[in-house]
Amino acid sequence: SKTVSTILVTGGSSGIGKCIAIECYRQGAFITLVARNEEKLLQAKKEVEKCAINDKQVVLCISVDVSSDYSQVESVIKQAQEKLGPVDMLVNCAGTSMSGKFEEVEVDRFKKLMEVNYLGSVYPTRAVITTMKERRMGRIMFVSSQAGQIGLFGYTAYSPSKFALRGLAESLQMEIKPYNIYVTVAYPPDTDTPGLAEENKTKPLETRLISETSGVCQPEQVAKIVVRDAIVTMGLFRTIALFYLGSFDSIVRRCMIQREQSKAADKRE
Ligand SMILES: NC(=O)C1=CN([C@@H]2O[C@H](COP(=O)(O)OP(=O)(O)OC[C@H]3O[C@@H](n4cnc5c(N)ncnc54)[C@H](OP(=O)(O)O)[C@@H]3O)[C@@H](O)[C@H]2O)C=CC1
Ligand SMILES: CCCCCCCCCCCCCCCC(=O)[C@@H](N)CO
């Protein structure tokens, strides 16, 4: 039996996701990289493999669009789990950004960003959650953005898709805490990646000046911090309304225990 973790990283072929994969591989994990473009996936796989700490480690690649068809996402993640074992940590990092003035953003982009950034995190999470609950263990990370905490000039399409992740994460955390599954949300500032370079091609001056106040991080640095937070801390509940959330948690726990007792009673009959 393995002692190391199995980690699935969406958006693992580039930028922050690739650095998260490398960071975990350096700690002995087995990794599945998920993204669409197969060449970029293979290239990233090679880079990750260079960081192995033992000869049993494996990097698996899956080419799929995380945002288009749930049944497809479910089936490829099932295949990955059959090969590498159940996912201990899911990192939802696949995403795309764009900036522009509200009235200049093509109307289709609002939908596209919600699909990729929001539904593209719902689907993989939905595909791993049942097994995590059965195993009574797991970690789920959502990669939001500083623009997922405050709305900023130029991000009328992007920010809402990142705010949505927070609502998802907090609600889900309340459901799955009794199952020993912890949710974290990362809110990085601008980070030097191919995605940022692409976004910068059309960034309004205001957006650029505002973003500069927060500086640009290196993806390796962001990866180190978010992986540490996901493994070491107990997730969101540190920061928000501890008292109320604690009492809601006890409701959830009580209901779970009652449900299990009545299930056991049914079996005895
Ligand atoms: N860089 C930054 O300044 C910041 C980024 N973020 C967030 O971090 C995440 C990663 O950003 P970054 O590293 O810059 O991005 P990159 O553009 O460099 O990488 C994006 C990754 O996501 C994959 N991806 C994109 N769309 C899909 C899809 N529909 N299905 C599956 N995979 C997909 C890409 O592969 P492929 O295209 O082949 O599918 C690639 O692996 C994003 O969610 C972004 O919003 C947050 C704060 C700051
Ligand atoms: C604790 C409260 C934090 C609030 C800090 C406010 C700082 C304002 C600057 C924000 C910079 C915008 C980052 C967007 C990054 C992004 O997601 C895109 N680059 C993706 O490519």
C-alpha cells in the first residue's frame, strides 16, 4: 500500500497549476494533470517528472475540457482513479482570464468565463466527492483570485466567476466537514504565467495600474503557499464567523449521526 498522496490538478499543464503539481511531486505525490491541449500536457509531464524523489512516482495526463460535459469529466476522473488510486487532493486550477470595459466585453465571454472558471471547478469536485466522503478523507482546493475578493475595473466578466468559487467552497465545506474533508480557496495576485501574458495583451490602463499596486508573483512562490495552506491548515473556517459556523457544523453533524443510526436500524429489521 502507498503512503504518499494522490493529487489531481486541473490546469496542471501551465502556470500556477503546473507549479502546484511540481511542488506536490517534490513531496512524493502521485499526480494527474488535467487540461485540454495534449502537447502542453506532455511537456508539463516531462517537467514534473524531473522533480521525482523516488522511482515509483507516476505522472498521468488527461486531456479533457473540464467545463463542457459533466459525464465526460466524471468518466476520465474515474479512469484516473482506477490507475493511480483514489484522489486525496483535488486542485481546481483550470481557468482563464480576460479584462476589458463592461460594454466592450463580448457578451459570450460572460458565459464562457462562468463555464470555465466556475462550472470547470464544480464538475471535477462533483466527480471526486462521493469517494472522498466514503473514505472520510480528502482536500479540495479552489484557485480564485484577488479579483475574487473585490471587484475591480476591467473584471466585470472575470470577477464574478471567481466570487462564485467562494460561495461554492463555503457551502461545500459546511457539508463535508464531518467527513474529514477540507476545502481551501486561494486568492493570488497577478502571477507571471502564460495566462497573464495573454491577458495583458488587452488589459485596460486602469486595470494595469490598479493591479500593479499588488505586484506580480512568481508561480513557484504562489504554489508553495497554496500547497502549504491546503495541507497544514484546516481551511476556510479559520477566518470567518467561527461562532455561527461552529453551531451550524453541529447541526450538520447531528443530522449525519441520526441518518446513520436510522440506516443501521433499518438493516437490523
Ligand atoms: N496568473 C495570474 O495572474 C492569476 C491567475 N489566477 C487563476 O489561476 C488559474 C491558473 O492561471 P494561470 O496559471 O495564469 O493560467 P494559464 O493560462 O497559464 O494556464 C491555464 C491552465 O488551465 C487549463 N485550462 C484552461 N481552460 C481549460 C478547460 N476548459 N478545461 C481544462 N483545462 C483548461 C490550460 O490548459 P489548456 O488550455 O490546454 O486546456 C492550462 O493548463 C486560473 O484559474 C486563473 O484564473 C488567479 C490569480 C492570478
Ligand atoms: C485581502 C484583500 C485582497 C485585496 C487586494 C486588492 C489589491 C488590488 C489589486 C488586485 C490585483 C488583481 C489581481 C487579478 C489577478 C488575476 O486573477 C488575473 N491576473 C488572472 O490572469
